[in-house]
Amino acid sequence: MTKILLLSDTHGYIDDRIVKYVKQADEVWHAGDIGNLKVTDTIEKVKPLKGVYGNIDDHIIQKEFPLNNRFMCEGVDVWITHIGGYPPKYNTKLKEEIMLNPPKLFICGHSHILKVMWDKKLNLLHMNPGACGRHGFHQVRTMLRFTIDGTEIKDLEVVELGKR
């Protein structure tokens, strides 16, 4: 069983409230717009981190993190990207690959809108944790926590960090 903390759109911001949840996870996944390596360095001092770069991330962050990160977590095929869209309106650059070889869990950030939805056609779960940074139009800072147990994704919880 693996406890995941999923966050996105930090835009260079990390605080003790985020770190408190990092400490409770087994792994942290960042869906892009990191903003500053201080964010990921802080997380990596505490827990293992997987992530992708986003559209605001500079060449330094792009050297550290890929645009797309596809991997297995226990028995779950996971794909993280920053600008991914949502069912059925996926990013046109990714849509063909998603249709041909869908993951079980498709994660993106970018919109600053927390969204979790099931794609019945492709039999995949889509997650966007919203934004936990202070930059953007979102009103409430959010993250997601969940557990992967074998092939099951369960115990999904929305973490609200208060007003931005």
C-alpha cells in the first residue's frame, strides 16, 4: 500500500502546511508549474518525489523533470503531465496516445481547478489536484491524498489549505 500526496501549481511556493502533509505520505507527485527548485528540494528532503515540468517552469526545472512521466505504482499505470485536459477533452498532443494506450490514472495540473472524474470510455481515472501555491486565480489552495493498494486507487481525500 502506497500513500500518495498529489499537488500542482506551487509556482515557487511551499510552506509548513504543505510539508506537514508531505511527511504523512509515502510518495509525493507534483503535476507541474513547480516555479522554483526550492519547492522540490524541500519535498525531496522528506519523501520521494515524482513530477513533471509545467508551462511556467524554466530550463533549469526542465532539466530536472520531464514533460510527461509515465510509471507504475504498485499495479497502477500512472501518467502525469501538466497540460493534459480532462475526459473527453484531452490535450491534442496527447490524445492519440491516451486513446491507444490509456493509463489507469491520468494526472494533470495547469487549470488550478480541482477535478476528479472517471473516463468511462477509456476506463481511467482523471485527477487534477488544483493549485496549492499562492499565484493564480484559484480562491482556495488544494491538494489530493489517496492510496494505491495493488491495482486499487482508494481513500481519496481533498486537502484544503485555506485562501491563497
